[in-house]
Amino acid sequence: MKLDSTMTKRGNFLDDRRGISSVEFALVCTVFFLVVFGIVDFARAMWEWNAAAKATQVGVRYAVVNDMVSTSLANLKLVGVGGLQAGDAVPIGTAGTTNVITCTKSGGTGTCTGAADPSAFDDTAFAAIVTRMQSIYSDITEENVVVEYRHVGLGFVGNPLGSDIDPAVTVRLTGLVFDFVTPGLSGIVSINMPDFAATLTGEDGRSS
């Protein structure tokens, strides 16, 4: 009788299906939430990609109508260079205009490689571009931003408003990282975002 009672209890335990729905829910819920977080991450990635691209467009627009980061370029005067006289157009290939000037800032120090004086760097102008870009995408830092100037044949000698050339300006974003929020990946897995770039031709009448 005692054995039968034990077997009965064991049989009841094996047949007891109470709580099975909770187990099934836990299994399904795990997969469901992984899918949901995956969708959220994908949507965030697309949003951040678009925001970074828009920030470069806003940054380059701001750069072409405000002070140049390279003060060497901002103060470029070409009267007498290669026989040029006041009022002449500045042809491509003119001495002093052939280099692409690339301005970056790292560790608090800004440089403009390709300029007559690489250390002639306008911190205020660069910071203003970065701040404008951060209004679109707040994760941008000074180290992520590159500003390039290239002479494309625009400008005239003796320009009273600033530089004798109006360069094409390119703003680039580099080194951005996208972090996942999906449980199990958050804080562990990240991917490098692609570089973003936007270019506009310079304009007469910038504030410099």
C-alpha cells in the first residue's frame, strides 16, 4: 500500500501540467524580445546613419559661408604671383593653391596639413562647425570631423573680403561607432560606421 501510494504520487507529478504555459512563455518570450530588440537596433542604426549624413551636409554648408579653419588660406593674397594682377581670376595650378588643405583636431591640437603654415588653425571656426554638426547628431566629437579645402578655379586676385580663392569645401565624418542595445550585445558588440562626406563650392562674402 505504501509502494502504491509512492507510485501514485510520482505518477501525479509526471502528469501534472501546471506551469507548463509559463515555461512555454519563457521560451517564446526570449525569442520574441530578441527579435524586438533586433528591430530596434536596426532602426537606430538607420537613424544614426541618416543623422550623420545630414550633419555633414549641415557642416559643409556652415563652413562655406563662415570663417575658414586654415587662417593661412583665409589670408591668401596672390597679387604678383605668376604675374597675376588685381581683378584676375585665379587659375588652377597657381602657386600656393595646388595643395588640398586638410584641417583636423586631435588631443586639443588643430593642424591644417597642406597649408603654408599647418599650425595656423582657427579654433573658433572649427569649433563652430563641430557645434553646428552636433545639433544634428550629438555623438560627434572634434576628432570625428575633417574639413578640406581645394582650389577649383573660383576666386579673383585682390578679393577685399578675404582669401583670393573660393575653394570647394569638403566636410568628413570619420571614426563613428554604433553600439548595440540588444541584451547580450549591449556594451560588448559595436560596429564602425562608414565615413560620411559632403562637398560644396565656396562663396564670396564669407564672414572672414
